[in-house]
Amino acid sequence: MTFENSLDFARQLDEKDSLKHFRDKFYIPIINGNECIYFTGNSLGLQPKTTQDYVLNELEDWASFGVEGHFHARQPWFSYHEMFPQLLTKIVGALPEEIVVMNQLTVNLHLLMASFYQPTKERFKIICEAKAFPSDQYALETQAKFHGLNPDEVIIEVAPRDGEHAIRTEDIIATIKQHGSQTALVIFGGVNYYSGQVFDMKTITKAAHQAGAYCGFDLAHAAGNIELHLHNWDVDFACWCSYKYLNSGPGGVAGAFINKKHTDNTALPRLAGWWGYEKATRFQMEKGFKPIATAEGWQLSNAPVLSMAAHKASLDIFEEAGIENLIAKGQQLSDYLFFIIEDLNAASSEKKIEIITPKESKGCQVSMLMLQKGKDVFDALKQNGVLADWREPNVIRVAPVPMYNSFEDVWKFGEIVKLILNHK
Ligand SMILES: *Cc1c(COP(=O)(O)O)cnc(C)c1O
């Protein structure tokens, strides 16, 4: 599509957008008396207007039933978590029995590594992306130490080449090949949180398996944002949080995927709790852990129902909108943002913004390396009612989210940036 940098054109795109009404289902924060332009749905998604009712229902049932709510609540808490796999199958591209909603993201990362990172003398290396999200870096570092190993010998990071911002798939494959039979685990983000690069998960998984390693992904920035086919790509495991693109509230309950080929393998090491125990006999409370033969077998604790109620409110909206439609609009929004920034650069005698997100492998986040006045632009954005995200030393991350952002939002953003950059 050929874009135009005009309010009229942006409004035409909004007019044609079949998802435009979904914006009304969310609370948009107010800045200086006006609805802000919210471009930080990649950090914390907005609150659906239905969330309060979903949570309130559970509070009411708790008040009415006390402990009996486990079986007599309108949506019994005993099996509350069982609603989620079906709602997430299309979002992550997995079979229901491969999905479980539990804990929080970094906790799940550790739990899954307890199963899928079992270093031996010969095979102990972990291959990952350079500049992974800090929590993931700390998880990998401490997993290595936990096994009595030196993180510097275990963790192999693949970085962009000099002068480039994205990591080349060929370099990832070459690194996996290079470390070959020493590689225990390949673990990447689905989307890098900083650059917004989408990794080629299918190709990476294949290369990991050819080296005899397991392959897992942290989908914090991918779930609800890009196309995922975890099952068909033969990924071993994955985890994600629900509070970014999935709009389920701060610190909300997270998710995990364990490939069907592993779920009934009771020989896989794991850290267990009673909620992962076979349902039929769980309450006999016998000695000897017998895991459920699905991803639920990795559960430790009973369901955090209040947080899950918020998750349900949001996933019901995803069902209604359709993940394919959201992904398509997300691509169009970010393409429009690319165009607006390129237009802004072209209109000036020197380049002012370098986009570090690869155009052909992105979700709905665009990361802008500010070549001038970075912090000024960022501060002025906030004053003008735009919420974006600042990353040291000089990157502004902008996420036009298909669920509630508009093309007009993107156009206005461009106008504000232009004003600030041209201000003497
Ligand atoms: C947001 C994010 C996290 C945050 O972890 P929590 O356990 O949810 O606090 C971890 N990893 C990545 C890649 C993220 O983007």
C-alpha cells in the first residue's frame, strides 16, 4: 500500500479498519485532560472496561461461598485455569494440552529450564541473543551457577554484526553449528524487547534440534503480537507474560507451552507441586508425585483466580477480535509508523532518526535510535500527551497496538516529533 503523511489519509485508514470499535472497550489514560496516545502496550497493555466485572464476580463468589467457591463459584476455582488453553491455542499456535496458565514469566522460565536445561560434562552450553531482557539474562546466569557451572563458559550470546542492529538468522545458525554437540539449550525471545526484531523461530528450532539441543522461546513481546506456530515449528517449550500485548493487568498470571512430545514423559526432571498431580487422585494426597500428562503437569500451585479473572476478560476480547485480524492491523500500523518516520527524515537535510527495528521481521513495535535530541523528544512527547518508552542510551520504543491504537495516533505522533526536532 502507498501511504500518505496526512491527517485525512490516516483517518481514511481508520474508517476502513474493521477493528476500530475495539478501542472503545479499553480505558485510555488521560494526560492534561485528554486521552493520551498510548504507545506502551508492549510494556503494560491497557485495561479492558470489562475487567472490573470479571474480577468483581470472583470477589463476590468468595464473599458468598468462602472455601466452597472451589466447587460452587459460578466458575469453580478448582478448575478455573482449565478455561485458558482453548483461548490461547490460536494466539500461540499450540494444542490445548500443550498450554498452561500459571505463575509469572520469569518463574515459568526457571521451571521450564529445570526440565529442559540438564547440562552434562559434554553438553552444557546455552545459546541466546545478546541484550536479552535482563530478567532472562539473570535467569540463564543463575541456572548455570545453580548447576555448578561458570556462566561465562555456558552462555553464548549471538549479537548483531558491527554497524547492524538486528541479529542475522544465518549468524544464529552458524553459532549453533559451531558449538554443536556442546549445546544443551537454544533460547531466544520471540521478539527482542529492545530492537523489536522478530526471530525466525522455525529455523532456529530446526538448527537447535540438528545439534541435538532443546529449543525454547520467551514470548513476552510476541504473544498477542505476532503469528506463532509453536506446535508446528516443533518448539520444545515457551513462556510468556499476560500483561503486555495480552492486556491482563500488572504482574498478571503468565503462560507456558510444553510440546506434546514432552508432556507425558514422566522421566523429564521437573520441580513439582500438588496442582500438577493427576486430578483423579490428587486429593488422596498420597506420597509419590504423579504428573498430569499435559502441560498442566508443570503447575505447582492452585490457580490465582483474581489475576486469572482479569486474563479471561482480556482473552474474551481477543476471541472477538480474532488474532489474525489483530496481527494484520498491527503490521499495517507499524508499517505506517515506518513510513511517517522515513518521511520525517526525508524532509530534513540530515537523518534524525534511525529505525533499528528490521522492517521485514517486526511485530507492532518500532524502536527509534535518536540521532539528535533524543531525551528532549522523549520528554516533549510526554508533555504532548504521548506515552512512549525510553531506553538508554537513546532509543525510543513505540508500540502502536492494533487492539486500541489508530492510524490517527501514528500520524499525530509524527507531527509532534517533527515539531520538536524542528524547534530551534
Ligand atoms: C517483560 C519481560 C519479562 C518480565 O518478567 P516478569 O517475570 O513478568 O517480571 C521477562 N522477559 C522478557 C523477555 C520480557 O519482555
